[in-house]
Amino acid sequence: MADNIIIRVQSPDGMKKIPATKRETVAAFIKKVGNEFGFNSNGFSIYLNRNKTGEILSQNKTLSLLKIKHGDMLYLFPSGSPSSSAEVMDTATPHSSSSMPSVQEDEIDQYLTKQDGKIYRNKDPQLCHHGSLGKCVHCVPLEVREFIFVFLISYRDHMSFHAYLRKLTGGADKGKFAALENISCKIKSGCEGHPPWPEGICTKCQPSAITLNRQKYRHVDNIMFENHTIADRFLDFWRKTGSQRMGYLYGRYTEHKDIPLGIRAEVAAIYEPPQNATQNSLELVDDPKAAAVDEIAAKLGLCKVGWIFTDLLSEDTRIGTVRYTRNNDSHYLSAEECITAGYFQNLHSNPCRLSRDGHFGSKFVTVVATGGPDNQVHFEGYQVSNQCMALVRDECLLPCKDAPELGYAKESSPEQYVPDVFFKDTDKFGNDVTFLARPLPVEYLIIDITTTFPKDPQYTFCSTQRFPIENREILGETQDFHSLATYLSQCTSTAFLDIVSDFHLLLFLVTNEVMPLRDSIGLLLDAVRTSNEDLAQTWKKSEQWATIEQLCSTVGGQPSSSQGYGAMGGPSAPASSSAMWSCLHCTFMNQPGTEHCEMCSLPRGYQPPSLHALLCPDLIPLSPPLNWPITSLHQDPLRDLDALFFYFFLFFTLSPHFEASVLPISQAAVSSERDALVSIHSMSKSTKPKLSTSVPLSLSQRLLGNRAVYKYI
């Protein structure tokens, strides 16, 4: 037993302990080291010293003859590594190219890595007493690490991620002992000294306890929407339905010049995936088009930079104000929203060459559309910390049911070991005290990011018309060839590039089921990405676009004025009676020359009347886009909504007799669409109808603003 020894071997990939014996030959030991590190016999060299002196050659001598004792440290270097001492020291650093995996970083990271990061200052007329070509302590450029010290002391704000890297790798040691390590909350596998959990655990495989700290850096320093139209179209869903909405932000990462080595996320479009939404909740469902959307965005030079959701409640519908609910007295992000943000950030991790795992943190941002102090809609940007990402990834964090501002660290169970999670706070006597994170304030997990709109709007997609947004069938905004024909007939621009430069239109052209253009639209996407009208005109002459024009002419469109613009960009011709037409009631395609649908026998152009026009002429019309039987709320909210079930019965059983019994709508009850809009959640408790959502509303009011619940399945 006395002959057994353990020798430590330090390599660029880390240190490992190699068991051996004093009588073991050097050749056998080197072979054992190669197997442990995954090298062949000629792929590395071992030295007694870090500066590559005292090389240990493969021979039949024993380790004891070379005076290698228990606990000694040897140094392994891969073959082909530099020979000079300065390069050898750099090779041993965690951020060297030989010790880190080959990672393709984002373009913005590659660009900022090449910048000097200095903060240049102008000559101070009061303090600088030298010539125009001279420099003094008052005007000499500041290094990033010098600026960081002054900035944090003065403003106590977050530094940019690349400035944080410069701080780690700066100084005399050039970041020799700096490392970017991802947090792990799981038991390390491969420990054979004891039975697996829950029967046994040791210090080698047990994850370390976590003390939550407010993160000092952030991966994104600013979020900017290119123009107000992007956000306004997203908010239209809430304005028309009163239900919350979620979407993915597509854009690009650029340099944020207001912060040293800062990064800005520019939003060019919002994609709205399939979801089930109510006034108080959101639920995502599977999206079969997700891969196609990412592919189209990549060809347009865009990527998924974040997600956005609404949390809005009307304050006064007459003047359009909303409630201010997210503040110091409640919360800014709920624990459930932090978990969702952490889930998305783990899906979109940040490639980093300075991390052994090849990734560190995330640039994926979270934007909340909510009420501000002035009772107007504000857009607030956030990220969650790397610690929160680790807790979410390893399923260690839970939300509190009755307190949205608090999270809860799970307790260990036979199925899962959870390390202890702590946070520091002050007690009632002003002393710093460490608390167990059961529960924990989510403010330790949140990083706030400024969200802005440019003074001069920018437009990646320059179409002046609005093609219907996907997954809005509840509003009647369907994406089909009838909508495409209507869209093209309303376009007044003669430039084909301006007509097709719409993100949602391009998605429809690629993902529609009638004629998908996924394999033949590359030239058009290149034209939109480079704003090249010639490329767009070339694609316009293709066979695919000719087929689309034929389909649009078949279904027909509705021009916005007496002189519309057709699919070719010119004045549209009157609809031909020789073309096939679609029944607006059953959507059956009828042969040309017929005036009645062959399927349902209804006349051409027939639209089913809405129920309020048939039975309730005094109801307030809300002008919904769908011909749905219930299209309005009663002018008198005290009237019993049980009658609506009777209306449903009449609509489905007596629909053949509706055409002859249409009653005129009282125009005196209609002032304007905005003033006529009556939302259930804006009514007082005493005036809510019997079948309204009064119970969920009263429950949500007790839960301190817990109105937006997010669940991913």
C-alpha cells in the first residue's frame, strides 16, 4: 500500500490526478496519462516545470528513480505548442486558443474583440494647458478597466460584457488566472467511491452551494425597436381583444456606442407563434413553422434576439390609459416570468471562446409591454442572470403561487439533489445576513435593460401596406391567397421590392400549404436583405410568381379605392366574370359563370349576417373582422348574458331563415369604434354580467398583479 501514489498532471484542459506506483515505469505512466487525457503517445509532452523544462521521456526507468513523489505536479502540453517561455505561459491560460474549444462567436463579439476599447476624451479648456497635439491626465484616453471603476462608483450600473472581459484579462497577469465557468447544480457523474444518490454523495461529485449576487455585467446593453409601427401592430391584438399577447423578436446585434464595448439588440420584426391567450394568462403551443421562420430570418440577415409579451389592463377606455401595476410596491418581473426568460436564454446561449463549455450566458432579451407611471404603455427590457439560467436549466427554481415577486429554491429529494441557495440582505438592525432562498426575491435574478425607439425611424421592411399577421384567426386576420390578393391590390408603390418587403408576407409565401416557396424564394430574400430592386425584378419574372399571380386573380381582391393596384404593381383591372370564385360562406371554389354556390346554394357575394343585426338591433356593434354570431356586448351591461345561449341556439337552428329577417342597426347608439368598445374587465364589479369572468378577476386582484401566467408545452 505504501507504493501507491497519486501524481497531479496539469494540462491546458485542467488538472487530473493519476494513480500510480513507485515501481511503475515512466513509459507505462505516460501511456496512462495519454489514455486519461485522450491523447495518443505522440500527441503530448510532459515536463517537470511549467516553463517546459525537465521533459520526461518515455523510458523503462521507474518513477522513484526520477524522484517523482506522491502529490507532485507535472505539466502536460500538446504537441506543436509554442516553445518560448512567454508563449508557454499564455498557452496555460484558460483563454488561450489551445485550451479552449474552437467556437464560432457572433459577428458582434468578433468585432468588439478587435476594438481597443479606449474612451477618448476631448481637450478640457480649463484643465489642459498644452498644445493641440499634446495629452495630459485630463484628456488622455482611458482604458476600459479605468473607466469601469469610475463608472461603477459614480452610477452603480451594469458594465458591458466585453468590458467585463477586458477587466478580467487586463492587468499585469493578462488574465492568467481568469476563467469563465458555467454554474452547474447537478451531481457530477462518474464518481465510483460510493453508491449513487440518494444512497451516497461526496465532496468530489457534490455541486457547490450558490450565493445569489446581483450580476455586475450584462450581455446586452440596449434594446431598440426600429420604428413605432412594429410595436403598434403588436399591441393591436390587445386593443381589439383585451387578451394578452406574446411574440418573438427578430433583429440583429450591433454596437452600442453610448457604452464602452456595448451591444445593442435592434428589433426589425415580431413573429407571433400559436398561443392560447386570455386577459390573465398566456400559453404557448407547438409551432410547426418555427424552423421555417428561423431559416427565413437567417437568410434575411436576422436572428431571434428576444421575446416580448403584454401585461396590460385598461384604466380608462375613453382616453386610452392603462394601469400602472409593475412598480416598487409589486414586482417588475414575476418569478414565473423569470423562469420563462431563463428557459429561453438557455435555448439561445451565447457562444464564447473564453469558456471551456464553448458558451457563456445569453444575449436573449425579455421585453414587457405594461403600464407606466403616466398610465401609458411602456416597454421595459430585462434579462435574467447567469445564476438564474443555471437554476432554471437544472430545474432548481420554482415560482410562489401567491406572491409573484418571490421564487423558491427546491429542496433535495430522492430523485434530485439540489444544492443550497442563499442570498444576502439586511435585517431590521441593518446587519448583513445570509438567508436561505426559500423563498427568494427575484430582484437578485433580474438585469434591467433600457428599451428605446430611434429619433429617426429605421425600416428593414419598407412596405407601406400591412399584410395580416400570422396566428390571428381570432381577429379574422387570416393569411391566405384572398388576403394576398387584397394586399397586392392595395399597394400603390410601383417598386416590386417595396411591395414584397414585409416580414409576415415573406413568411406566408414560404409556409403556405397551397404553393410553398421555401426552395425557390432565396433570390427574393437576398433582394430584401440587400434592398436590391434589380434582384426583386428578376425574381418577379420567375414562374413561381406568375403562378401566385394566377392564384390571386382566381380568388380576387378588394382594392382600397376605385383605382386599385394589382399584383403586377399597376392599376388593377375589373374582376372578370370568367374567373373561378370562392364562396364567402363555405369557401367552395365555383366554376366561372355561375351566380350561386354549387355546395351551399347561396348567391355569389353572400355574407352571413351577424346575430346582433338579426335579433338585437340595440346592441353596440364592435365591428369585428369575423362574421361570428356574437359580435358585440350589450349596451346595458346589467342585462343577463344567459340570453346569449338562446341566441346561439337560434343562430345554428334557424340560420336558413335569417336572410329574410335582417333588422336595421340603430345608428344612434354608435359614435365611434373606439368609444363604442366595451370590455368586460373594465366594468365595475356591480355592473358585470352574470356570466362574465368576475371570479378570476377578483382572484387576480388579490394576487398583487399576478395577471400574466406563462407556460411552455
